[in-house]
Amino acid sequence: MAQAPHVVILTSSGLGHVLPASELAKRLAVHHGFTVTIITYASLSSPGHSSPLASLPPGVSVAALPEVSIDDLPADAHLVTRILTVISRALPQLRDLLRSLLDSPAGITAFITDMLCPAALAVGKEMGLPGYVLYTSNLMSLLSFLYIPELARTTTCECRDLPEPVLLPGCVPLHGADLLEPLQNRSDPVYQLMIDLGRNYLLAEGFIVNTMDALEHETLLAFKELSDKGVYPPAYVVGPFTRRRCPDSDEVKHSCLRWLDNQPDGSVLYVSFGSGGTLSTAQTAELAAGLEASGQRFLWVVHHPNEKDSSAAYLGTAATDADPLSYLPDGFVERMNGTGLLVPLWAPQVEILNHVAVGGFMSHGGWNSTLETVAAGVPMVVWPLYAEQRMNAVMMSSDRVGLALWERPPLGKDRAVVPREEVAALVRELMEGEKG
Ligand code: UDP
């Protein structure tokens, strides 16, 4: 019998990357009879939740690249700098692992890298492997990544000072401040790393994109035109990779789902900023006060606050032994008993969004969360915090989809604290108003 095709998928860090990689692997194994090896980075494993890699079907195996040190990076190095440095320092180990997989009886049919690892495509190319990028966000943001080298070459000011909107093909116009967050400071070393990333994408034979025609029809057409002309490798739209159950869901129903069972239909606002979204202490207090003032029921997944980094929870750098609820304003937890449920660090999001009691979602606009919300038919407020989330917010709040209600924050490097009145008004609008 012929050997089943063997696909190697290199994933990076964070649930938003590991989940789509494992969903792709599952589909290749279950629907197509492929075997799959998922390669992860030991240095990039995120704490706080059990991994979706623990529940994979037969035919899918996992290999971890050994730890590499990034201790020499400055303490305040950008999250993306830390991730890309790990990826680049682990290339020799990746080469060895790919070589041994290639020499095994299964060989390697195709090599797929996460959207943050296109540097690894060069290693695959050395071995003659067809290389693809699993792009775990939308096409609009892929176009913005591909545009980075040109942006860097043709402009000298900071993105947020660009005099004209950026017109990516087939996309809503973007203010420079809404472009990728790591591009917002030219003097940060992450800026150059982003240029390299944009260039490395051109090494791919194609992009496997976790989006759908219904959300990005015009962008897809524009992308196809460009790839037909040979400007970019082709994009294959294969999403949405949404799940019905969280991988961590076990036989024991999470207590927050039992709490939801006792709430009226459509009455609860779910508040969560993904695996990485992190608010400052002052912003946490304003959000708490705003939720209280809104008078709405809510289920809030609370992370430790961080004063500097809006993605601090991503690699667990915000984590301390302290209970995240202890950072909430005095008396808040007691006052909210009954109206609001506060869940530390992690909750089964897909089950929550599909629970009949949930009537709205306040989200950081991570792409997986966005797809899960659309699939569950829940209106959302997008509160973008890092990565490409401002672009996602623009897309969601544009007429084409119209799910996001969050007013975009003032421009500038440091975000002002969004006041409680604004939070309360927006939450009421979402849960009771016309727009919601
Ligand atoms: N997630 C979850 N529970 C949490 C936080 C996140 O199940 O408490 C899942 C969520 O359903 C989504 C993923 O983690 O599938 C987060 O991906 P997203 O792209 O939305 O954001 P990121 O965390 O990558 O910023």
C-alpha cells in the first residue's frame, strides 16, 4: 500500500496559533488520511491552560524543538521580538529535526509553517520541501504583512503620522495607526524583524488562510488578481477553523457553564481578551466600574494587570502567584456576586459563546475569537490591544460586517484609559440597544 502523505506543521506560541495548527492537522488526518507531525517550540509554550495538542487523533504526533535562550534580550523587548528571536535561534535544531523526518520512511510531503515562522521556509527549501504558511489571521492582515517592506522603503514617518490612509487591495482604508502594532515604532528593533518577516513570506508556495469568503470576498478577489500576476504566492482560504468544544473541556462541566445555565437567555455579556490581552491596573478598575454601572450580567475572564505591555499574558510574563481577582477594586467581587461571574485566567470560550445565556462578547478582537463569535452569532464589542487587532476592529466595525461597536481609541503611542462611562454606555448599547 502507498505510504500516506506526511505533512509537517511548525507552529509558534499562543492558543491563537496552536489551535488552528491542531485543527488543520486534525482535518488532514481525519478527512484525508494524512499523517502529520506538529513541531512546537519548548521556549514558547504558554502557561495557564492545558494544550490542544493533548487531544489529537491517531496519525498526528507532536515534536518539540529544545529550549533556546533569549535571556540576553532586554527585559522590555517586544513580545514579537522575543518570539521571532526564539524562532531564528532554533533554526539549526529545526534543520536537524526536518532532516531526520525526511530520512524516515514517511518522508515529508509538505512543510507548513505558522504565520510567525516564515524564516523556517528557507530551511525547508534547502531540502527541496514544498513550503506553505498557515496564516492564522485574515487576508487583510496578510496583505498588510506583505506590504511592510514597501511601507518601510517608501515612508520615513511613524505609521500613525501617515498623512493618507493605507489602501491595501480589496480592503477597507486603514489609518496608519491601525496597521500592525509592532510597526508603530520605527526605532524599536521589532520593526526590522517585521520587514524580514514580510520578505520571508515570499518564500512560500502558498498561504493557507483561516478566513472565509463571506467575510473577505473583495479582499480574496484582489489577492487572487495579485497572485495570478505572480506578485504574491496564492492564498487558499480554508477557514473558519472553529470548534464546537474547547480542547480543554473534560467530563467535568466548568463551573462558569453551570452558572450560565441559571441565567436568562441572551442576558450575559462575556468579557475576555484572549490568551494574551492585558489591561493596566487603572484600566481594569475602569472596566470593572463600567460593567457595574451598565447593570448587565457578565462573565469576565480576569488576567493579572500589567502597566506597560498589553500582551503581557501571552507568554505568561504577567503571571504571578497572586490571584488575578485580588487586583480588582475593593468590594467589587462581593458586590457583583449574582450579577457578574469573575473567572481567573481561562474559561472554555467556545462553549460560553454557544451558550444560550450569552448575548454579547467584549473581545480584544483576536482573529480566532472573532471567527468563533461570528460562528456563534453573538454580537461583539472589539477592544483591540495588540498585534493585528486594530485592523480586525476596523474590519468588524466597517459596514460589511458591522459587529464591532468599540469607538477606536485616540491615536498615539500610549492609549488613554477608556473611562467607565464609555464602557457602560457601550455595554448597554450592545446588550439592549439597536446596534447590538
Ligand atoms: N481561549 C479560550 N479561553 C480563554 C482564552 C482564549 O478558550 O480564556 C481561546 C479562544 O477561544 C481562541 C483562542 O484561545 O480560540 C485565542 O485566540 P485569538 O486569536 O482570539 O487571540 P490570541 O489569544 O491569539 O490573542
